[in-house]
Amino acid sequence: MIRFENVGLRYGVGREVLRDVSFEIAPNSFQFLSGPSGAGKTSLLQLMFLSLKPNRGLIRVFGKDTARLDSEELAELRRNIGFVFQEFRLLNHLTTFENVALPLRVQGLSEQDYRTDVKELLNWVGLGHRMHVYPPVMSGGEKQRAAIARALISRPKLLLADEPTGNVDPILARRLLRLFIELHRSGTSIVIATHDTGLMDQIQARRIVLNDGALFIYD
Amino acid sequence: MTTHLDNRNETTAPLPSANMPSSHQSDTVPDTTQTQPKSSNPFAIGKKPGPIVPKGTIAGHALVLVIAIMSFLAALTVAAVTMISSATRDWQSDIGRGATIQIRQIDGIDIESQIVKAIDIARASKGIEKATALSQSQSSALLEPWLGLDLAFDELPIPRLIELDISDPESVDFIALSTRLQSEVKGAILDNHRFWVERLRSMAETAILIGFTILCLVLAATILTVIFATRSAMAGNQETIAVLHFVGAGNRFIAAEFQQKFFILGLKGSLAGGLIAMLTFFIMQLVLSNEAASAAADQMQALLGVIKLDMEAYIATFILTFIIAILTAITTRLTVIKTLSKLH
């Protein structure tokens, strides 16, 4: 699904934040990406999400070499990847419904086509009653669930989540984790970046650990 | 407690799907849905989704105003060009259908016989419909505005004029006619006004060229304004653009969103400018027709013929408004695509 071969990344002329990173994300797999703050977790997720380009190495996403893709092909690939941001990144001028429906709208579907699906998903994440409110009046937990719903609505093959439980209380964190597990059972590969060991200890899953730019895998 | 990923006994709800009854929705998330009444707000039903690029992030009013001013100036230029080109057509047609034979008085030669001879030669030429000699008094009358009434014209050797009416300017061989007149009629000179036609034509062409240059400059200024406005709108919508990229939008989709906004702004501005310009033409014509006898109107009429804005000017202005709106949309599209392609 995703394959990294000797990938290196540096910002500007500084030292490499990721060095010789090689790993694979298999279809229908579940893994945590962990490591201390500043270890390069977010950079690695952004490389997987094609929003950053590596300085060296090969990245293949869904069998395609990402270095050879133009912007429209990258957009097409991104439609198969859901991304949950730590800071939610919901658009404040759109309602919850509109935020969640955005990936489908971008694909050219009309409101009539996606209305039922979006409503069902919002009910599923417990935001059925909040679908017409705007993000500024939502709580952190609600925003997080809306962000997750937005990442899921187009039924991606891969879900990347950057500290999805960083802004929520432990009870909600556990519920969100169960939501990701359910999603994994339905066939989606999951990568959750977190430094919350308590969260990782709750389930047995593959761990990809980043430390000082180098990568270690614990299956 | 550690849960195994394949433990199916974990109480989680299945992902929603189109055929899944809503009653199956469960406890994966806080229980708020269970206690809250179903939303009475028919939110999405029949309601158009909100705009992806929010309204307030584009300096819309300023842009509409600038485009309106530019459209107004462009419309005035187009009207001036159509007026000059139609006046030039009239001049050329009028002057082309006339010519004059001038016969100087030469001592010892009877001018009247020369006039008759010249008329005969002219009438015999192809393409000339009529040849009429101006009488002595008519020739003198032409000089009165310059020489005054006090002068005794009879004592002056005023040349006599023969006016030629040309039915088909293309078929008249002016060189042959001039050669024949000079050899057969003493003191005859043929003036076919070509010199004046050329000068008028070159003057009109210069005026039209200046008009088009102004039009091009106005359009260039409009394009530059739209580029700046688009870049500023993009800067104000950085987060929206980033999120659109994250949810799988290509550059073309994002460009289309901005393009749509700017087309509407461009259309509003150009329609406003165009309508005000048309109103100005209309008022100008009304004022000029009321002051037909005034000195200013007479002078303008002398220069441009009848001051009249043809339907052409109105149609050109109408087309121009749409051209400016389309130009705005295209400029925005290209600016967005170019700016976004630099990011990748």
C-alpha cells in the first residue's frame, strides 16, 4: 500500500529529520507510529500523505512512484487516504455537515448524492445533532470527531491520524480508538501517530518507532 | 487491559452504510445522540451547500468598483473609435464622390469656352455622372468668408470651378482625365480631393490606433488588478486551499472555485461600468440633439459629421462587458493554477 525505501528528509539546509527510513504499510493493517516529540512523526505522516516531498529515497503509494506524479495525480491518490490532523483543520465558514462532506464535494458529487451518507456517518460519530453548527462553537472532542468523519467519508483505503487523542479526555480517547479499530475491521489500513503509551498499551498492534530521525519497527 | 485487534466481541458499531438502519448506531462515541432529539433543522434538505471560498475573504467591493471604472473607460474608448470610424467612412464616401476642375484665368484666352470644353471632356469620362460649372458669382461667394464683402471680385482673376459628381469612384481614371484636361484646356487643374482623403484617413487611423492602445492599456490594467486581487484572495484563504488539497482537490478544482467567484465579481463590475457608459452615451446624444444650433455642436458636427452613436457602439459595449467578465475569470484561473503549481 505504502512503501518507503531509504527515504531522507531535511528542511532547508539543516540536518536530516528522517534518515534512511524504509518500511511498508500493508493493506488492512493497523499500526501506531510513536516516538518522542520532535522525532519526525508528523513529517513522516506528511510524506505518506504526499504533502511533503523527500530529499532522497523512493516512496511508492498504491504502487505509484510519487516522484513522477503531477498535482492532479497526487490529488487523485490523496482521495484514497484519509488524514486526521492534530489541530482538526476544519473550515470555520462551513458547517459540520459541509466540512465532513467536503471530500465528496471535491470529487464532484452533488449534495443530493452524499446527504444520506454524511448524515449516517455524523450519527455514527455522535454528531448527528451538531451537523448544522459551525466549528467555532464546537468542543475539542466534537471537532476531533468531525475531523475523523471527514477523513472517513470517502471510505479511504488508508487512514493516517496525527495525535488523534491529543486534545480529548481519556474516556473519549478510548472511544475514538475503538472507532479506529472498527474502521480497521472494515478493511481500512490505519496509522495512528501518538506518543501516548497508555493508548498504545490498550491494543496489540504493530509499532513503528521514530527516534532521532531513525526508524524501528516492533511487529 | 489489552485488546486484540481481531477480537470481534468488542462492542463497537459497524461502519454506517447505505443499507444499514440508523437504529444500529451505537456507543462508539459519546451518547449525546441518544438523548438529543433528532435535529429539526432541515439543514441540507434542498439547501445549497455553503461556498467553499468564503465571501468575506475577497476584496469584492473594491474589485467590482475598479472593474466598473475600467469597463466604463473601455466602453467610452470603444464608442469613440466606432464614432470616428463611422465618421471617416462618411467623409471618404462624400469626398470620393466629388471632384473639381479648376480653370485659371489666362490673359487672351476666353475662359467660358475653356469651361465648356472642360465640361465636355469630363462628361465623356467613364464614371462621371454630372459636371456643373459654378457661375462667377458662386465662385466669388466661396471667397467671401475670407476676403469680405467690400472687395470687388470682378476685378480679381478668380479661378472658375467645375464641380463633378462621380457615380462610381472606382471606374474613374483620374490620371487620364487630368492629362487630357491639361493638354486640351488652358489653365485647367483637376483636383479629386485624394490628398484630403489621404490626410483625413491617416488622421482617423491614428485616432483609432490611439483608441485601441487605450483600450489595450485599460484591459491590461484590469488584468493586473485581477491578478493582485486573486493573489490577495489566495493569501487570505491559505487554510482553505490547504484543506482542499488534503481532501483530494486538484489545482483545477481549486482554480474553478476562485474562478467562479471572480467571474461573478467581474460580471457585476463590467455590467455596472457598461450600463453607466451606455447611459452616458444616451445623455450625450440627448444633450447634443437639444443643442443642435449651438456653436460647440456645430464644430463637432463639422469635424465628425452628424454626432451619432450607432447601434454598433451599444452592441460593442455590451459584448465588452462580457469579454471583461470572462477575462477576469480566465485571469483568476491562470493565476490560481500558476500560484498553486509553484507550491508543488
